[in-house]
Amino acid sequence: MASTLEIISSNRVAQRFALLRGTRRKALVCYVTAGYPDVEKSISLMRGLEEKGADVIEVGVPFSDPIADGPVIQVSSQHALREGMTLDRTFDLVSTAALNIPVVLFTYLNPLIAAGERCLERARDAGVDGVLVTDLPVGADTERERWLGESGLAFVRLVAPTTPVERMREIATNGSGFVYLISRLGVTGMRDSIAGDLAPTVERLRGVTKLPLCVGFGISDGPQAAAVGKLADGVVVGSALVEAAGKSINSALDLARSLRAALDA
């Protein structure tokens, strides 16, 4: 399994969070679905999000059975699949975008397995800096976890709000880059407010890891981002950006600008 190698201090994820820590700023992690609304707009969106102040881009690999995703991302994923988006084409998209900020591949395990043993190497070559596998709990498949943890990519792990403290410690110890704290149970999607028990959950997680903590699931506007930013090291925004991108790229970029402003205020 991976250890908190902090992985390779040369990894751009670790470098970005070190920079943010040094400047006392919070990370804005923006999720995009690869190939949505289409390939060209997807590239424009990624570049635009960097320009508007995103610190990390999560690139979601479209998958036919996205059990962790809510309706907005499910629809975007199905649309991208119909347009022919694959894991290899996702790598091409990342390579073409050529971002100056870290890129984390957000995926289910099956596409990685299907792509073969060299797929993580190909991901690195394309410009991917980290990987988050939604359906690989710690201890479920130690061989695959070792493969991911020793890949040279930051291995971002998920923690749920109901996770016991010792399990939190185990998850964080077997990850790197940052820890993605799910703010509430359920699938991804926009919410009207942040979870009432988020603060004590963040406190418990901070007690067992020195990795940066980013909170996602349900954050959809500036006030919510600002509230979460007071507790965590960063916020992850997905469904709200994907929904906005479905209207227009400018709508998504306007939202990103407002999120950045709220975090910096």
C-alpha cells in the first residue's frame, strides 16, 4: 500500500499545497467531466478555471456505472461517453490542456484495470499529477493500492463523515497529496447548506494526519465555500461547476471566479 510518502515532494500536488500554506490561502479544487460539454469546451473550461484561480483540477473519467455521483455528474458522464470519451482520450485532453496547476484523475477502478498496467505511467506522461479512485477502500485490494501508491502520482483518499477515528488514520496513512473529506453521506450534488457536523469531523481528521484536508460534496456557491474554507485547507466543487458548464463555459468560469473571491475574502 501507499504510505504518506508526502509523496515525492516534487509532485505538483504537494508543491501546490505547500505554496498555499505558505501564503495562508485555501485551495479551490474544481471538478470537470472529461469531454463535457465536448472535447474543445472541456479544454477551454480547464484552462479557464486555472485562469480564474483554481489550484487543482479534478478530471472525472466518464464511467457507465458512476455509483458515487449524483444526477448532474451522471448526466455529464453519459453525454461524454456517447461522444466517445475514454480513459485514453481523457489523457489526450489533459495533455492538450497543458495546465500549470496540478491535475488529479477522478475515476472508478475498472477503467484503470481495463487500461492495463502501464496506464498510470501514461497518465503521468500526459500531465496527470494525482489519482483518486472512488471505489477502492483502504485494505480492499492491497496489490492495487500498492500499484497506485508507488506510481509517482499523489494517491488521494476519501474519508466519509461517519468514519471512525482509527479508520481515518489508516486511510490518511495510506494516501498522499491531500485527503478528500466527504461533507455528507450520499452522492455528489448541490445542497442548500453545509453539514452541521462538519466542524467536529474536520477536527477528528486533523488529529490523525498532517496531509491537507479538502472538503467536497454539496458545495455550490461562494458563501458555502467561504464557510468550509474556515475549517479546511480547501474546497472541492463539482456538480455546480458541471451544471454551469452545461449552460455555457462562461457561466462555469463566473462561478469559479466567485468561489475564488469568497475563499480569499
